[in-house]
Amino acid sequence: MSSAPSPTEPPFRTVAIVGLGVMGGSLARALAELDSPPTVAGWSPIPEEREAALQAGVVSRAPSEWNDAVADAEIVVLAAPLRATCDLLADVATSAPPAATLSDVASLKGPVASAAAAAGLSDRWVGAHPMTGSEQSGFGASRADLYRGALVWTVAGEAASARVPAVHALWRSLGAAPVAIEPEAHDRLVAKTSHLPQLVSNALATVLAESGITPDQLGPGARDMTRLAASSPEIWRDLFAHRAPELAEGLRSLAGEVERLAILLEEDDLDTVGEIMRATRAWRRP
Amino acid sequence: MSSAPSPTEPPFRTVAIVGLGVMGGSLARALAELDSPPTVAGWSPIPEEREAALQAGVVSRAPSEWNDAVADAEIVVLAAPLRATCDLLADVATSAPPAATLSDVASLKGPVASAAAAAGLSDRWVGAHPMTGSEQSGFGASRADLYRGALVWTVAGEAASARVPAVHALWRSLGAAPVAIEPEAHDRLVAKTSHLPQLVSNALATVLAESGITPDQLGPGARDMTRLAASSPEIWRDLFAHRAPELAEGLRSLAGEVERLAILLEEDDLDTVGEIMRATRAWRRP
């Protein structure tokens, strides 16, 4: 009963997931598929999602109050939009056992780190940002393999460093690749790798839609390039707000690069266009 | 032996494919998987591709001279870059049986239609543009299901209209959806649906690369948004050249839309960003 956990055994025996959308629902599904699954309690503000998670057999409990869901958790994972994550953190800490690790999957880590520090929780919080997701929303779009092969950035202060190995082990047990990073470096990086591609997809979709083009006229290339344009505006709002100046700068760089290509085409300078394409080909296929 | 062909029987009993890269190789593979496959001869300028197609069992012959490959074809499909397609068309017509239908899979149709007209071949040419492909090149990247579910634009002049049903039947037998279109309308459309997304992907990859970001730091969203950045510069060169002013105009629209998003973020106008996202979400998920 008290033997050392095997490498395949998850490091937490009780997990609470607050939020059962794509991210939280997929976490519950992935945990349920482990050889030795932990006991998972889930909560969603949407009764239908709680019911769906219960019916899918991926949570053992889905109480209507989130403080009931976290009451016996060894780790609580907030899987909510950024603002809700920051707002809930202190209350969740109070309702969960005092020793419970607190985590989250929000796409920016600086604001959550600040919320944890403000609530005196820096010794309990190990944030995570799995670099995966879906343009769709809700438990219905969750899937057990969402995290398989995914890079997962993790963020923790010095005071919580002893909790990091268990959180990494949790993600590794799901087939993900956790990598520790500082919150500021993380947020600067994802403004480029995540927020910028999102808005470029929206911009391209806007141009195509305004040209009278319909999605059934797209091939796989344009479908991929506009997939993110179907993403939830609500989830992105807070993410954009926190890094707006930096994201605007990234957008201006992109606009400049696109303008440059327009000029090259107008000047019939296809050699330089070819050089740009060769450079991106080498970068994308290292 | 001379009974009417069944609906599942392909309309051509002998097919020649000139070019065994992703498009031609995939066509050979798809034809080979039919219940009642036609006899397929293939040709590539690359001896290794001819050998690979033979070894894969998807062509019955792969002679070293293309005129040998087309000698007994009921339909010749040129699966070459745009310029080679235009350059080869007249010679192919001479080497193929006089009744053979001539087709191609180039991504622009106006230049091929002009080449067909100039060679007096308007009564034999039915062009096609399957809206599918790969950012990779060569027979090694070909696959039997490339055309399954794909929209295939077809272009033919009045003089070749009697040949269109058989060409459509050929594509339908491979699970594709052929749709007839005028060459000018087609080329205007794909400048937006195909060429513009290609260069936007290159521009985004350039910005990310110049920020010191590596592809292993990307999630699935950014990976999708930069997949096309690995495409072949050689194949795109002629395509860009033919529609350069129009493509430049599309790029400027895109740059304008991206600039607009930058301004909205700088002005903290997240409501309008949300409206743009809601509009593209509705468009992309109709």
C-alpha cells in the first residue's frame, strides 16, 4: 500500500479539474486511460458538461459546487479561461486541502503567477501551458490524446520547486513533454508562437470572406491557414489584453513582411521571393 | 468485352501520367487502387521516380522517354510544374494518339488554356486543378488517398465539352468532386484561396524565424499556420509570376487587416477584435 510509486503510476492519487472544456475534459479523458488512473473529480459551470463527463466515465464525481470537487484533491488543475483562472485561484486554495498542489493550463503564465503571489500561494502553485488545444470549445471537443506528444511549458517559483517533479511526472504519464520556463520568457514566446498565428488566421479569413469566398472552395492549405479563425473569441480576449503592445508589434512585423512580398511581386522580383521561401523551408523542415 | 462500362469502371482504359511527383504519383496510386484499374504508363524526368513507381506497382510501364509513355494513352495527364505543362502540351499531343484527351493538374488554368489554344488543341484539352497537394515534393510524398474528398476544378473550352463527362467520371472514381469553372474565374479565385495563404505562411514563418523561435516550440496551431512555409519555391515561382499584380493586391489587403488588428490592440479595443473573431468563426464554421 505504501510502496514507492512505479514509474507508470501517476504521482497524484486524487485530481480535481475545475473546468471541463477542451483542456479540462481532455485532461480527465487522458487520466482515465492510464493503467492506474487517479480518482478524478470534475467541475464545470455548465451542468451539461458535468453530466457528460460523468457519463463518459472520466470523472468519478462532478458536484455542482466547485469547492466540493476540490475538497480531497492532491492537485487541483484549473482549466478555465485566463481571467477565471486568476480569479478562482485564491478561493480554490482555501477549499482544497492545505497541502494540495495548485495548477492551471492558461495560455499566459505571468498573470497567474502574479495572482498566486498576491494570494500568498507561490509555494503551492505550479502552472502549466500545454501547447495544444482546439479551435472548438467545450467537453464535446475534448479527446484523450490531446496532450500526447505536446510540449507543456511549466512555471513555478523557487518556493514551489519541490512540487515541480510531480507535476512533470503527471504530464509525462499522459505522453506530454513538460519543459520548465520563466513566466516572462514564456509569455513573450507565446505572444509570437500562439497569439500572433491566431490573429493572422483571423486576418486571412477576413480577407477571404470579404472576397466572397466560401470555406468549401478552400483546399487543405487554406483550410489549415484558417482553422484557427474558428477559435473562441471569449477565450482569447484576456490573453490578447495582457500582451497587447507586444502582440501589436508582432502583427506590425508580419504586416511589414507581407507588404515586402507584395512589393517584390509588383517588381517581378521572383528571385527574392524564392530566397524567402527557401529560408522558411529550411527553417520549417530542419 | 465491348459491353457498356459499369458506373464503377473508369472511363479511360489507358492513362499516361507525365510527371510522378506528389500529384502524378498520387494519381497513379489512386488509379491502381480502383476495382477495375486502367493500364497506367508513367514518366518522370527523374529515373529514381520512374523506378519507384514501377516498384510500387502503380504503373505498368515507366519508359525513359515520355513520348513512349503517352503513345497508347486514351488520356494524358500532365502532372508537372506550370511552365513545363505549358511547354510540353503541344509535343505530348503529337506523340499521343490523335483521339487522346489531354489534361493537366497545374494550379493555374489560364496559361494552360492559352497554350492549348495556341497549339490548336482546344478540342482535346480538359484541364484540372485538384485543390489538394503537399508541402513535400516527389513521388516519395505521393499517397493513394490524396484526391479523396478533394474539390477538383475543371476547365474546358466549348470545343472539348464532349470530353468533360469522362474527365469528371475519372476524378469521381477517385473520390474527388469535380466542378467546372472558367479559366479566368478559376485563376482569380486561387490567387486568393491558394497563393495568398501560401505567402502568408511564408511571411509568418519569416517573422517567427527572425524572432529566434524554433519549430519545436510551436503548438499545433502555429504548426498548421507554417506548414505551407515548407513548400517548394520552384513549383510556386511560375504560379506567382502569372498573377503577380492580383496576388500583390491580396497581400496588401491582408497586411491592411493585420495592421488594423495591431491598431485595435494598441487602442485596447478588444470589443472590435472580438467582433472580427466572431465574424471569422461564423464564416469558417457555417
